[in-house]
Amino acid sequence: MTLKRPLPLPDDQTRGFWEGCGDRELRLLCCEDCGTYIHQPAPMCHACNSTRLDWKRVSGDGALYTWVVVHQAPPAYETPYVVGWIELAEQPGLRILSNVVGCPPAKVQAGMRLRVDFQVLNDEINLPVFRPA
Amino acid sequence: MKGEDLARNRAAITGVGYTPLSRDSGLGVEALALQASLSAIRDAGLAPRDIDGVVSYGVGDSAQVRSVAQALGLEASNWYADLYGGGSFSCLSVANAAMAVALGLCRHVLVYRALNGRSGRRLGRSTSAAMEAVGGAEQFSVPFGQLAPVQSYGMLARRHMIDYGTTTEHFGHVAVTLRANAVRNERAIMRKAITLEDHRESRWIAEPFRLLDCCQETDGACALVVSRSEIARDLPHPPAHVSSFAMGGSGASALSPDKVDDFTTFFPAHIAPGLYARAGIEVGDIDLAALYDAFTFLIIGQLEDFGFCEKGEGGPFVADGQITPEGSIPVGTNGGLLSEGYVHGLNNVLEAVSQLRGDAGVRQLESVEVALASGWGANVGSALVLSR
């Protein structure tokens, strides 16, 4: 038996994000009133409290803000792996948690430029991960 | 400032109680809660019938307040609060009890935390990681392998290293200092002294955190009694007055720090000024800091944001011996959560009480008049100023 990582379970609040990943696009909620991007998805804009939010494609470019190299994890997770917060190009402080792949953990550096890529988990779900740009 | 110190010194901690701390208690959480609670009530010179309020916290892994109250045979209560929360609730639960006392609802409120944190549900392990699919906030963390606090706090530590030059050796100084304190504490789970080299050679868990940067998953319970100050004076032990309390923070979150400007300003920066003002103290008046220490770095971050040293100077400050019992601000005199055990932070509050009473035995610091205790979880934390 192969142990698998848990899949994300999209809901009404988050479906647009995962549908975007399925189309190999990074889509985030964006406030229609003030233009602030919101991630993780929330029902209200934290900048202006508007509830008029819609999904908008972002470039997928970013820089690594902070990370850990995980050495101890359940068997479904192949260690060591890098999980961190990537600051996206569109807005200061707009960060997404993801894996840094395609780079040995020891070579990972603060501020390194990254670009989104998508790992196919099944017919419906792609996982957004980040590679050195 | 009028009106801001209504609660100052209106309540006091009058009794404390522990079960043994272990990795396998062999008891249920309710049995643990009752044992610690009865011990605290008797320590205060009281009987269960004197208790008229009960407060506890947990994350679905503890004994419920109503069952504990029933099993203790409490006769009347004006205040039951079963709070759902983790490390940030340790001082909040005491504050909640102090408010019930200060407002006149209660005379003596019991506060406890019980858990089988090693033999039962382990906080350091994600139960979600074994599931087929995860929803809610976890759909953005678990599929990427962010599974436990060691990883989320590790990211705060990493950013602090980037911004301020803090090193893993600084973390080592915290581990070594608190272990040295635990060696002198019969209750502590870890009593073998360690060196910086031991720390450096311990295995990575989530780099930059090694094994010796992590607290002890623990089975056990502790409890305390919060009483009206005017009654407290007639009880057997010197009261530890609750001079002020706070619970708060910023939008920054260790778990989802995606909507904040910076990862290296922590909850004390937001609550400390008011906390000190309401207690009528300045940071220099604090003799002991019982800081929440699920991981070594948490002490460094709090030392800065509670104002014991400049921002960014926490690493050099601990390396200079400033948090040892002989230093300018002793921290974790019981060994802390890192080495005494992890009763979700409440055991650190009990150590502060013991030091204020002057009954900490071989660990006793000279002349403790004012102690600070804290609890931290995600982006928020709670804190207490206790005074003799």
C-alpha cells in the first residue's frame, strides 16, 4: 500500500482557487472595491471590509520569505522537504504557503526568486508548488 | 488612566497543585484533572465546597469543567468556563478566573489543565496527515506538509535569523539554560544536563529547529485557585496577587501569517505596554519571566517584545547568560515547557507562584516581588503580572 498525502477538500470559499490550479493558473480572491488580493480565501476584504470579491489570475512569480526544511514527518511525506511562505509579486505581504521544489534544501535562500508550477495529484486537483525562476 | 486598573490586585493565586508529569500517566484526563485540582484546593487551605467557579482550557483533549465540578462535589457555582484553545490560553484562563473574582461573582475559582499529551493525543502530530482529504484552513497547509507547530514556529525563527542574524547556537543557549534549571527540579521530566554541543548534535526536526529546541510532550495536569484578595490574606500561603492581565496580539499568525507586514513582531509588542501600565510597573521591575516556551526561539522573541532587550538582540542576550538564575531576567526557573514538561503552559504559571511565595526550594531566586507569565499560540498570546 502506498501512503498518500491528504488531498485538499475545496469548499464554497476556496473552490475558485483549486479550479484555477486545475487550469494551471494561480487565481486568488481580489477585492473589487479596493483591489487588495486576499489569500487564504476569506469572506471579507481585510483592507476595506468589502464583501465584493472575485477570483483573479496572478503571475505566479514570487520570492521566498521564510521556510523550514522538514526532516521528520509521517511516511506519506518524503523527507527532507522544504515548506515555506512565498511572497507574491502582486502585493507586499501577499504570501502563500507552499513547497519549494527543484532545488536542494541546502541551496534554498531567503529572497530567492520563484515561479509557480503545478503537481498533478488526480483528475481534479493540482497542487501549486514553486520552483527557482 | 482612570478606570484602567479596576482589576489590579483584586484577585490572587492562593493554591497550586500538580500530578506527576510523565510520558504515560496510566490515567484518564479526568482523573488527572481531579488529582491536581484537589491538591490545589487543599494547598489553598480550602475544601471543594469553598470553590464557586471553575475555568479550564483545552483542544478537545481535556476533562470538561462540568464533569470535574460534579466529581469534586462542588455545591454552588457562579462561573463555569470551558475555553477552547491552546498555548495562548494558559494565562487567559487565569485572567478569566481573576475577572470573575474581581467582579464579585466568585470567591474562589479553580483553574486546571489536564492532558495525556504523550500517551494520548499528541499535539506535535497532525491527525489530519493520516486523512484522505482535508478541508478548512488545513487544505492550504496539510497537503504541503505543514503539519505541526514545530514547522510553523520554525518559520518565524527562520525569518528572525534572516532579519537579525539570530543563530541556532542562540537557540542552544536557551535549551542549555532551561535544562540546567530542570536538573534542580524534582518534578521535571528531563533532568540530565546538556551542553551546547549536545544541542548542536541533536537531530533536525524542522530546520532551524532541532530535537532539543522542542518542548516535552507530557502526560499530566496542574491546577490553581484564584481567590478574592481580601480573603487570600487569611489563607496558608502568601498570595500571588494578579496585578494585571492581557490577551491579544496582531493579525500576524504563526499558522497563517499571510496578511501581515512582518513575521518578527510578536504578541507581546501589542499587549506589554498596557499590561505593565495596568499593573503600575515597568519592565525593569520584573524579577522573573515565566515565558511560554514550546520552542527555544519563542523565549528569544518574547524577551525582545516584552522589552527585556532591544529588538533583534534576543539571541546575544541569551548567549550572554541574561536569562540564567543569576542573569538580569531569569526565565524558566522550573525548566519550562522545554524541560519540566508541557502542561500547555499552565505549569509555568505555577512556577511563578512558587517563586513569589518563596517556596521553590533549591530553585528559589532571591527576592521575587514581581513575576511575568505568558502563553502563546498562533498570532496571539496572553500574559499575567503577578506580585507578592
